[in-house]
Amino acid sequence: MENSFETLIASYIENGVGIAEHFISNELGNHLKENLLSLYNKKLLLAAGTGNDKKLTHNALVRSDVIYWLDKKNNNPYENEFFVQIEAFIEYLNTSCYAGITGYEFHYSLYETGSFYRKHLDQFQDNTSRQFSMISYLNANWQENDGGELLIHQAGNNQKISPTQGKTVFFKSNELVHEVLVTNERRMSLTGWLKRG
């Protein structure tokens, strides 16, 4: 497990974007995907918005995925296993990089065919608690023509990242403008933020 933690941190330090191909095991990824699809079939995923609190807005021309927030109160064994791994990563990050992370939040995200999320930053203008963004993908057998890549905009060096199962991406929430390109197949992930304060 610590190998994937170190890979994520080392690649972040080198490139501004951390990537670990097997942060989530295939077994855990399959269980999380089954749970996500079960929630989706029960119509428990809701349209995602942008902004926070009273500034929350829903605009399908900007963002068209549906989400479901993870919570330990759900008492789902696979979500809890994911939380244990995230907490271990936070401890490793704080110990090795003095990041000062004190909390986290994650939601499932599902993009149906034709869905996307236009260019944005993850940190709110009036709330700086989100320090790092993390996305863990749940798409087995992803092919290039499936679309739905994460496109990170960096000066002279845009980076397109395929959403393949097990892969986790990690970057500063207030620094990198990014978007989800139009997906041609159903696209699933766990998306969240490591928080301070």
C-alpha cells in the first residue's frame, strides 16, 4: 500500500499531478462499482452542482454528472475499506510532507454517455479548506474511444489522463484548472478532497 502512496506523492512533486495506477485494488474497485451502480439504479444519485452553500447552482451546460456522497454512517463495508485507505494515505502524506490535512470528503460520480464537466478549479472562492483533489476511477476495460478523460490544463503542458479502474489522480485543489471531456461510455469514479481547517 505504501508503494502506491509514495508513487502518488513522488509523481505529484515531479509533475504537479500525482498518478498511481493501482491505488485501489481490482477487488475493491469492483465492489465499489457494484455499490455505485446499485445506488444509481435506486435513483439515489443526484445531479451535481457547482459552488457551495447558498452559491450552489445546477447547470447541465457546465456539469452533467450525478453524484452520491460517501458517509461512514452508511456502514458500507467497501466504502469503509476505502476510507481506511484514504486515512492511511493522509497519515503518510502528513508525516512525509507536513501537509496538515485534518479531514476529507468523497462522493461517487457517474457520467452517462454524452456527459462532461467544463474547465474549473476545485477550491471554492470563499472557502479554502479543500487542499488536495483525489479521483479514483472505476472503469474496467476502458478504451481510448470511450472518452471521458481528465484534461488538466498546465502552462504549455496539458495532460490528458485516462479514467482506468484502480488509477488515482492527486493534485492541489487551488492550482490546476481541469475538465472532464465528453464521455462516450458510462464513466464512474470516487472523487474527493483532502481538507485542512
